[in-house]
Amino acid sequence: MRGWLKSRMPRVDRPVLARIMTLWVLVVLLYFLWEMLHYSGLYATLAEWQFDQFGQFAPTLTFVLPVLLFASPALLLLRDRHQRDDPRYADRSPAVAAHISAVRFRQFLFVVASALLSAAVVIALVAFTRTAYQRADRIVTADPAGVTAVDSGAATLRGTILYDRTAAFAQNLLVTRRGVRFAPIVAAGTDPAMPEIAYFIELEPRDQARMAPNVRVEDRTGTLVRNNLPGSIERLYRYAGLRVTRPYYVLYNSTRTMRAPYWVVAAQLTLAGLVILIAGLLQTVHLRRTYGPATPKARPTVAAGS
């Protein structure tokens, strides 16, 4: 059956197949990169599962594992086609087989390292596009009724800040600790007992000592970003019983805070990419020490009857 299927399948040149499979791997990489930046889809599902099981999640592994899973069919197809087209596989000695396996492993390491480092560069470039504006002519009232008509960008948000529902987000990094606090903001006159939340704000340092009753209407200027709470904070508010709309907006007043999540993910991907790159270089050194500059040759095939 397998031989019949192979005979029926149209033959595709290996260079063309390689381009198609490379494009597939690139599409998989970009798709899960988009999910990671927007905290959605399979990436968000895996992150929520980790939060439920361990109380935290690993962004790099949550990105890398689905990429490897969905890109592996293309890699395996290329490997199978390479084995059928490469004459060294016709009659290979153990030395040739070991050499080819080691070379393939080195190539795999370099491909993964390149993908991770490329993703880190893309995320770093995206980080530079995030800026919190300190002045804005647009005034937005923190009313859920009109949230669907609101666009991201510079704005002055007007409403009552619910200081008693402040949530803190902290990350322990290798060399520092990053923290930011968020609070819901609602339109004036909204019942604070069980409000519908459509807007959140990043609290400023001067708010540290201001946990006053939620009675005063305030204006806050910054940049509105759609559905941009850290995943764990959004989950915390929903589990606490707050009715968070979709979409919702977060008003950031600090460019550093807006860029920080991207820098963290870019740093993690860079670290993972460098580790795998070093492994690939060590594999190269191993190949040179074991086999030298020459490639082991396959045993000559002896023709029948000779």
C-alpha cells in the first residue's frame, strides 16, 4: 500500500519541497509569535493551564513547544526526502550513518537557534513601537456602553478609580525585579459593588499612598491599549467575580511599562537561542574532532554478478 501511494503521489523536486516546508515553518513561527504577543489561542490556553497547575507559567517554553510540535511534520518530511534522494543512504556504513546523524542534529540546533533569535529580534522591534503619550486631546469616559467604538492610542480617560481593587503584577528576572500595579476605572455614578469593567489604568508611583474611597472623578492621560492586561491579572479579576468586557482597554502612562513585557520575552528567547546556538557550535567542534575535515565515505556498492 505504501509503495502504491508513493507511485501515485506526484514527484516534487527537493528544492521546491524545501522552500514549501521552510515557508510552513516560518508561518508556524509567526503565528505562535502573534499568539504570544496577544496572549490568545493555544498559547493562552497553555499559559492558563500552567497557572492552574503551578501558579506561574514559562513564556519561552509555552512558545517553543507548540512551534516544534507544528513544525515537526515539515522537518520530518524533509528528512525522509533527504534520505531517499541522498546517495549516501543507499549503502552506508556505521561511520557514515553516525556522521550523517550528527550533522543533521547540528543543523537542527542551528535552525532552532535561528528561529528563536529571529523571534527575539521581531519582538524587540515591536517593543520600540510601544510609546505612552503624556498629552492627548481625546477624552474617553470609562463607560462600558461605548467601549466597542473606542480605538487604541493616546487618550485622557475620565472616571472613578477603584483603588480598593488594585492588583499587582510582579516578575522576578535574573538581574532585577519588575512590578506594576493596575486598577479598574468606571464611569461616575457606577455602582462600585458589582460594576462592569471596560477600562483599567496603570497606577502611578504617587498612587502608592492613595488608597482612598472611590468617590472622586479623575482624569488620567496616557495610551489606551486593547485587551492588554497581563494574562495572570486578567485571570485574577475574572476569578474575583468582576465582569470584564470584551474588548477592554488598559491606559498606560509609562513607556517603560508598555515595553517591559516585550523586553522580557525577547530576553528569554535570546537566552534560549544562545544556549541552543552554543550547543550547535559544540556539536560542530565534536564533528571536527571526531571526523576531521573529511566526510566518511559510504561503502562502494558491488554490482550483482561481479
